[in-house]
Amino acid sequence: MTLNLRIHKYIDSDGGPPPEVFATVYAVDPNSGRRRESKSFRELVPISTEAKDFRSLKVGAGHYLVEVAMPSGDLLSDQVSVPASGNAELVLQAEDSPHEWLGWQHIMGNVPAVPTRTRTWRGVTGKPTDAAGGSLEYLTTPLQDLIPSLTGNAWKALVRLPKGPTPLARALNTGGPTRTVPISMRDEHLAVYRVLHGNASVSGATALRSALPRDFIAVPQGETVELVSLPMPWYIGDGEREAVIEIIVQQTARDQDFSTSLTVRDDKLGVLLGYLSSGSLGAAREFADTATAMLYGKVRNPLAAAAGGYALVGTVVDSADHEWHQWVRNLCNWFEQIPDGAIQLAQLHLRRRRDSVDFDEAAKWLKIGYRRGVPFYSLGVRWLLEGLEKLSRFDPELEEMSEAVRAVAWRIHPQSPFTIIQLERE
């Protein structure tokens, strides 16, 4: 007997297979209706509106309950009976997005199904307007301190922004004007922007043609600016195709709320990023094979490897040595432009804490991670600050670093997988 499963929801694709999430399948007692925990299993199920896309499971005849926790936090569940002969099909209906072109943002929980109409749009003047618009400013020559160097200090630079009449977005850019990124889609509540690191355009994305070691955009919002660290280049599949980075800027209920969020339109790994965004490391850890493959494939896509590293390090349950520990070390040593690797290595030593060597190594890599600048992932900021605070009473240098990171950490978008910082002149 076969049970065919699918989650019905439209996700705009750039050419890859449908994304998948884990479903829990429970056998249900026919008499009491209770689910049998001992007879449950988990399988990846595709998210697609196409009837041909389904996961086929070999099961015995009987009654089953299927549950799925989406990255957005929505819980889907339904029951199905599998006959003694033949097949059964169950299609779980996910909530529709406000627009088809918001499928990725909706599945990540970045936008609600129905906009909250009590919200207001904050433009560059800080006044509400009737339509979402605003601007997205690509930093063509970002502040030198934002780029890893031996002399720069990104943490202190971000809270000591230059004063003067120059708009804050442009004050974050040196040597020339910023580049305005055009809107891809919009409605009266939000605007969507799509960007790529290289030259080729996909799905109407703006090709930034970047040669920078790190890419940032600035989103002016009244008297503040939301500085976004772009996770690019992000290569997918065999490494020859670049994923679109999708950014939305939407209305906010309060001035202090973040208006910006982003995701990577990666059909295979985008869902894992959604679980990282919600802080569900346990759910992310279920993608162990994917996470390990991401870490192993760090040369092809080191930023995806860093995501896999967070899922693995964040769910360490023992102090034993594992093969992937060396991959975290390689990520740290081979890609100095990515601070996350050093922070993950420090966190790994802190979680294992077998002897004083682990604490010494953690302190060493925390200092290196700090000097490499702002992590690509917001979880890296939290881990860096936690590690510095834990060890700072033994080291004055760590205490100074802890204070500098703390001054930035409270400005970080708490629900974004990637680092977004709300800045203002003091």
C-alpha cells in the first residue's frame, strides 16, 4: 500500500525542484482514535501546487494522522485512511500568500496572509504615505570598517556613525554615491526587491555586478537606517547557478519595528533557513543530511555551509569527536571573510568544554570572529555575545569586545536569519 503526500501551496520557483518540509506520520488506533507514538515516522514532503509532485510512502493498511510544522510556525494536519489494496492520497492545504509573488516570504513567516491595515508606511521623511515604496540603497563603497581588516572595527564603527547633513544611508557609503535598487513588485503594504551578486539576471532580479568581499544594502526609514548584510554570492545546485536574494520592505506598526526582511530563493535550502529564522534549531537539525552536505560542500557555497554549521553546532549533545567538527574548522580557516565560521568553532568548544583547552580555544576564536566583523547570520551575533560574556571575567580584552558587541546586538532584527541592524545617529 502507498500513501502519497503533498503540501498544496504556490512557491515561485527559479527553476529548481519544489521545496520540502518534514511531516510526521502517525498510525491512529481505529477504536480509540488515538495516535500511536511508537508507530510514527518522519518524511520530507514537497510543497507544490502540481499534482505530479508528491512523496510516495510505503505503509500498511490503516488510519493515519499527518502533521507538518511550517517554517512560518503554521501547523498543518489531517487524517487519511489507506485501504488494504491500492493507494491513498493526502494533500495538506497550506495558507495562501497575499500574492503569488510573496510565496517565499510567506512560507518564512516574513509576511502575514492578510496585511494589518492599521500599520503605516515610513518613508525617508518619517511620514506615512498611501503606498509602499521607499528606496533600497546598495553600498557601492561601504565603510572600510565593515570590510574585514586588521585595523578596522565594525562593531565600534556602527555605533559611532558620522554626524552631519549627509543622509545616513550615504554616510555608510564612502567614495561615491549609493546605487538605488529598483522595486520588483509592490502593493499598498510592501515592496519587493530582488538582487543577484553577479551579472546574469533571474526572475527580474537586479544584477549588482559586485566585486566586493561583502555586500550591504541600506534601507532608509525615517530617522533610522536598516543595514542589511547580503548573503551573496549564494550558489545552488552544482554551484553554477546563483540564487536570487529577495528583500521586502513593508509597513510597520511602530517606528522601532523592523520593516526589512529577506530570504534566499533556494528551493533545496530555503526551508532550512526559515527554521533558522524562527530559532527552531531542532527542526533545522532534522535536515542533518542536508546540513552536513552543506558544510562538506563549503568550497562551492561557504554561506550555505555556515547555515549547516549553525544547525549542527546548535544541537550538539555530546563531547565526542565527529567528522563534521573538522569541516567547521575548515570553514573558519579557509573563509576569513565569513566571521560565522570562527564563531561556530568557538561555540563548539564551549559546548564540549571537556577541559581548559576548550575554553582557551573558545576565547581565541571569539577574538578572531570579533575582528572579522559582523556575522552574516544574526545567530552568530547572539553566539558571539554569549561567548564573550561567558569568558570576559577572565580576560579584559574579551570584556572590551563584549561591550562593543552588546552595543550593536540590541539593534539586530530578532526574527531574521541574516543580519539586519537598525542604525541611527546618536
